[in-house]
Amino acid sequence: MSKAAHLATGIEMEGVHKWFGSFHALDDINLAIRPRERVVICGPSGSGKSTLIRCINRLETHEQGRIVVDGIELTHDERRIDKIRREVGMVFQHFNLFPHLTILENLILAPVWIRKMPKKHAVEVAMHFLERVRISEQASKYPVQLSGGQQQRVAIARALCMRPKVMLFDEPTSALDPEMVKEVLDTMVSLADDGMTMLCVTHEMGFARQVADRVIFMDRGRVLEEAKPADFFDNPKNERSRLFLSQILH
Amino acid sequence: MIATLILSYPKMVNRIVVVVGIVVVAMLLYFMGVSGAWVGDVFPALQAEASPQMARIITAIIIALLIAVNWKLLGMLPRTYQIGAVWAELFALLLLFFYSFDLSFTFIAKKIGFLITQGVVTTLYISVVSIAIATVIALVGAIAKLSKNGVIYGLASFYTSLFRGLPLLMQIYIIYLGLPQVGYVIGAIPAGILALSLCYGAYMTEIFRAGIESIPKGQTEGATALGLRPNHTMFLVILPQAMRVIIPPTGNQFIAMLKDSSLVSVVGVWEIMYLARTLGQKEFRHIEMLITASMIYWLLSIGLEIIQARIEQHFGRSLKR
């Protein structure tokens, strides 16, 4: 394994395939995402966008091909999977906060148990990130006491507490009331400005235009188009992406 | 048509319902064979000419009216007092029922000390130890039943099927009498504890499994994405949430087990039930001891109910807005 080649690569996917039964969810995916790159993945529902990013931290298992994250190849080896999961943070559509823990407890759980951070230090880190998502005054509340937008910001802060090198976003604004979308997107924009490597499955085209270095369009498990946001939105090359854009941009 | 009538004359309909209700209750009491003997004592005038039939009818009507008045009076109290009043009235009726047996309270007073120091202590000891073991079995069983490994699932499902399928009494006999056959001589108390733990462990395995499965998949995914290992996820994320679902039926199981521990008396353990039977036998005071034992079981159950409520409160705290 040549180390130099991997240093240039945040995430590398080569010939990745995945099936759910007879359904071909990922069909020969080849992707290279550089460190600090911001990539938006879009496409119709069921096109494999979520499956793609869920393969990166092994929430789904790819059945063929190679996935390398931060120089570590994903195999069945548990230690490698653990290592990669520590480097990769994830934000879900439905937040997946732990409802039985307070906001602060949600944030320090993984640092204390997995990173073996002293509790006092973990609390400092947690408060730092809660301030970053502008929600530190809610630290002692439980998730149900927060609005959807606040919960999603907490979820982002929770992922950041593990100091990941890559952040995956799986439709982070899809479950939110319209008036709460902006506060979450603003948080993501500020994260992007800090140089975080980001992979976002989202239909927020404004966000894609503003921060993405690249837009990837998927359909039926395949990557059909890869382009800079300006090119993709103003001059889509693929028939299917043109149709998709005409349907979501009224 | 009827609906229109009911809606147009609500007050009248209400009164009719009350009167019909009283009549129905009175008729029920009559056909249940309520005794009219005391009517003669209270209303001597009736005694001479009234037939026993008449006395029974009057008794039934009076009791029905008393119930109606009582209902009306209770309705005027605030809710907490209503609950207290109902408990007090029903408890008084229960005592009255026991009193009608013409119990010897001196006999009870003489024996209750031993019933508590020996019986209650043994019952509590057996129950508490069995509950603790059953909880551990249930936890292991539930995780095994959710396992993808066929061998582990096979072991767990055979265990729950067998021990839920055999009567507890049979299990106690089989363990106490059967284990010595294969070379393990086992005392009566350990045999009882083993049978109770295995039987209730099997029931509680299903409760725990259902509780764990009730937690959305997103919780496991959220924890996994943070880097938590499966055992961390189970004990830090899934189980604490599942407890809220698990505790009410588990509390039920504990109360049932407390009383089922009386079955252990068949192998000669000196717990409440065994003592109640043997202490009463010598002087033909069976009913005294049985009622005392029943009341003790009830008190212990109430204790468990209170503990259950406390624990539920603890695990429900994160849901208060």
C-alpha cells in the first residue's frame, strides 16, 4: 500500500456494488473525494444516495469493490471498521439523538466511552461545539424539549465531538419544518467554511450552489453525472438529471 | 328516532337511566339471593306479616338505593378523595366479609409472629433471589433471541418454549426430585429458587426481547455511527430506553412470582404458604391462617407496586416536556 497515494484521498470508492436481495442498490460506483472537498449527492428517491454514504461508515456492507477511507480500506476487520467510524461523523434525517440522555450527555457519550476522554475534558469539548451550533443554553435539556432544527444542530455537534475528518449528511433537512431548514443549513455552511470534508445527500439546491465543490447525480444505483454546481444546475448534460432538475426546481 | 329522543330530552333520559339502573341492581341482588333476615330486626313492623320473599325484595331495594346514594356522594368529592374513599369502603367490606367467618383473633395474634419471622423472610428471600436471577437470565435470553447466530437462537428459543410450556408446579417437582437422579442432590430452597428463576426468566426473556425490539433502528445506527461497539450500544443506548417498555410488565411478573413462590411449599420449604397450612392444621384454624397469609401476600404486592411506580417515574423522566 503506497502511503502517498492515500494521503491525497479522503474517500476512495472503486467498483463498489451492493444488492438488497435482487435489487441492485449500488451499481459500479467509482468516486474519489479529496480532503476538504464538499460534495453534494442528489437524485430521485431510491437511487442509492443514502446507501452510498452509509457504506462509507459501514452502516451498510458493500458486496464488491473497494472503499478506502483516510487510507484505511474497509474490510470485515472490526478494528478497521472502528477506526474508520471514529474518523467519520454522520448526521441523519431523523437526528437519532438518544432521548433518554440530556443534550450534554448525548454529546459526551462517545468521547468518554470510545475516545476514553476524561469526563471533564469531554464536557469542555461538548460545550465548545454546542456554542458553535449556538445552542449551549439547552445543554441540560432532553431532546424532546427541543425543536427539530435545534435537535439536528445538536446531532451535528454530537458528531463533531468525536473530531471526525469527514462528515456524512443523510438528508439532514428533509424531516424539518420549513422554517427550521435555514438554521441547520447555516450550521453546515459554517462547517464547510472551516474546511471539513463533507458528503451531503440533500435536495437543498441553494446549499449545493453555495458550498459544494462538486455535485453528483445518481439514479438506479449509478452515478450519472458529476459536475461543478454551476455547470450541473445551469447546463446538465444527462437526460435524467435534466428531468430531475426540472421536477425539483419549479 | 331513539337517538333524537335521547338528544332532545337529556335530563329526562338521565333520570330514567338512574331509575332503571337502581331497579336492575336491586333485581341482581335479589336473584343473587341476598338475605333478608336483618330486615325484621330493623323494621319490626314488617316482621309479623311480611313473607321472607318480601323481606328479600326490600333488602335488595335498600341496598341498591344505598349504592346509588353512595355513588352520588362520591361524585361530589375531588378525584384523589374519591380514590381514597372507594379504597376505604371496599376495604371495610372485605374486613366485614372476613369478620363473618367468626375468626379467632387471639389465634392469629399468637401465630403471626412466627409467620412473619419465618414465613415472610423465607418468601422474600426466595422471591428476591429468584427475581435477580430471572432478570439476568431474561437479559441474556433476550440478546440471544435477537442473535443472528442460529445456534444461540436455537438454545434461547428452546429454553423459553420449554419453561413457558411446563406448569411451574411440575418444574419444581422435576428439579427437586429429578436432579438427584442424575447425581445432583439439591436442597428444597435452591430447587425452588432454580425453578422460579428458570420459569420467570423464560417469561421475562420475551418481555425484554419485545422491549429491545421496540427501540427504533435509528438509535442503533446513531450509536454505531458514533463509533460505539455493539455492547456499548446495547447497555448505554438501547437498554436504558427499553426499560421504560420493559418495567410495567416486569413489575407484573415480580408480583406474580411473589405469589407463585407459594408453590415451593409443596417441597416443604417453610415459607408463608407452608406455614399457613401447617400452623392452622393442629387446631383446625385453617381459615385464620389462610386469610392472614393472604393479607401478607397483598401487603408485599403493594410494596412491589410502589417500587415499580418509583422505577417507572425514574425511566420516564426524559419524556417530560
